[in-house]
Amino acid sequence: TFKKPILRGENLKPRAPIVTVMGHVDHGKTTLLDTIRNTNITAREAGGITQHIGASRVHHEGKDIVFLDTPGHAAFTSMRARGAQCTDIAILVVAADDGVMPQTMEAISHAKAAGVPIIVAVNKMDKPAANPDRVKQQLSDHGLIPEDWGGDTIMVHVSAKSGENIDQLLEMILLVAEMEELKADPTVSPEGVVIEAELDKGKGAVATVLVQQGTLKKGDIILMESSWGKIRAMINASGKQLKSAGPSTAVEILGLSDVPQPGERFIKVDAEKEARDSISAKDQKRREVANQMSPRMTLEELYSKMQDGATPTVNLLIKCDVQG
Ligand code: GDP
């Protein structure tokens, strides 16, 4: 049930991989992302004031990699709730001194369910207690067999703290990206997914979206499930205003009617009226469904109403007659 957009267009061009870092708490996800960002963002960008937009683009050997900033599983779970899928490669961080832990296994099943290739970063190799062989054994027991043991899972020994082998990890990401033949047509009508969104006091409803295909332009009218807008401004991770954003670009957009949910998809529409009508039709439907709700409905009836409507938030007061 994981939806990647159906590739459109004749003009398919390679695009940067979208990478999510996962793993058990305290195994070094945040440190790894920080180290990668600090050493691989171009000087030009690093000079600017870095604005948090939920994704960062790093450069390695002339190629780009986009890291989703939400470490851990939030990126997967919020997207998953809506059946969206925007990760191309998962980096599974496992601390070499701690080994496989519950959230490591959870991360493996998330990535497997989404059909996303996993690269293992065996982290904290600088620690005296590091035991990478034990990690490899544990991962093998969970179906991830390292290449040097005859399997096909790439495992890189790193230290997020000292920066050891981070270059090699980035190289492996680019290698897997190449094998996956990630492509998109920048000339088709733009489409993508909301990574995060909030109501900003000054700017109003803002959302960070990932453009998955086509090129999003300032002034475009976009439609999501719960919001629409004519893009007033697009801002990248370094706070720079952009006029256009092609495939595998994450940008913050301004000019939305409401705050969308992470995982909502966006498309470009031709006219404001089309977007406005679609949203008000959904609102109307939601109201109708709400009016049909009755305190005496059975759960089956409620469920079927929810299937008719646009995911209303329902507070349930369940009264049970317990017999026997
Ligand atoms: P997260 O919860 O997975 O995001 O983990 P953090 O990045 O917050 O790291 C948890 C702790 O481990 C912090 O105190 C880090 O400084 C430390 N840490 C992370 N990576 C390394 C590493 O490669 N070596 C050592 N020695 N410590 C690390």
C-alpha cells in the first residue's frame, strides 16, 4: 500500500536519492546527520543562515543526496498513515557497542514493508567496546546478511563522532542510488508530498514539500488533500528564495489556505477555482458525514461513514454493557 508516484514523462533524468536515517534511540542518528551536513554542504550554503526545513541536500563527489531530517521512524510512520512513500534508501544506524535493539528491529520491518533498500551504518566504532562482528551476527539473524559474509546488505563501519568512514557511507548511498536507477521527468506537471507543515505566526500556513517529479514554480497553484494555495514564495534549506524546484528538491512553500498533514500529496492545478472547489467539496462532504453521525451508531456504521468522508477526527465515547 505504499504509493510512489507513477513516473510520467519521456524526459526521464537521474535524480538525487531521498535518504532516511533510522535506528534505535541513542545509536547516533542525529550525530550522523549533523556530521554529514557539516562536512558536505557547499561553502556557499554553509555561509547562509541555515533554516530548518526538514530536509537537507548534501554534495558528494559531484552528486547530490537528500536527507530527510526527521530521524527515526516518524518520517515513515506519518507518511505510512497516508500510504505515502518518499524514501529511496534507509540508513540503519546500529551502535557497535550496543548491538541490535528493539527499535533497530522496528526500523528493519518499516523499511522492508516499504520495499526500501537498507544500508547499515555500524556506528560508534571509535568506542573500545565496539563489537561489529556481534552486530553483523545479530543483523544476519534478522535477515540482513553482510556482503562480506556472502549476503547483499552493505554495512559500513563508521564513527559519527570522529567522522571516520562517513565518506565511504556516502559513496555507498550513491552506489545504491545508481543501482536503483532513480529518475524523474523535470518537464511534467509537478507533484510531490508534504514532509512537514505548521502555522507560522508571521508567514501563515507553511509546508515543506518534496518535489518528486516535474518542476514546481513560484506562482503555481497547488492542491493537497486539506489545503490549496498559490505559491507566494519557495525557500530552500539555506533560506534562499527559489523561483523553481525540480525533482528531489525539498522546499518550504508559503501561500497555503490551511496547514496540511505530513504525507499529503500535492499536484499542480490550472486554476484557483479548481483548487478552491475541490477543497470546499471535501469540506461539504465532511459536514454531511458529520451531520449523519449519531450517538447511537454502531462501530460498523461509523466506520462506513468514515470511509465515505475525508478522514474526520472523531472523539469516541464508548459505552459498554458488560454481561457475564
Ligand atoms: P540518536 O538518538 O540516535 O539521534 O543518537 P544521538 O546522535 O543523539 O547520539 C547519542 C549519543 O551517542 C550522544 O551522546 C552522541 O554524542 C553519542 N554518539 C553518537 N555517535 C557516536 C560515535 O560515533 N562515537 C561515540 N563515541 N559516540 C557517539
